[in-house]
Amino acid sequence: MHDIVDLERRGVPGVFVASAEFVEAAVAQSVALGFPGVARVFTPHPIQDRTDDEMRAYADDAFERIVSAIVG
């Protein structure tokens, strides 16, 4: 979250990407850092035991949301 907030402060669009386990933490941290509306995209959780194919599917699913958050 710190990196995305730093990018936003510099005028560079960014998107925070994490698994769904971290929704509450991401919201709390973005509020604490003064950027409550920072773009966030969440994937299913957990990811550590996923196969390469499953991870690609997660990435494919998130891709449009990430792009939309950057250009939207």
C-alpha cells in the first residue's frame, strides 16, 4: 500500500493488488495513509498453494479490473 500511495502522490496511477484475505487491512492502511480511495483489486485467497495454471487464471481474471482502475 505504501508503494501505491507513493506513486499516487507523484501523479503516477497505481493499483494495489492482493488476495481477498487482506481487504480489511488494505482499507485500514489506505485510510491511515490519507488515501482512502486508492485503487484496489483483490484475488481469491489463498494463493500460496495454487498451481501455475490457477495463478494465471487469477491474473487473467484480475487483468481487466487492474487496467480499468489505472485508466478509469
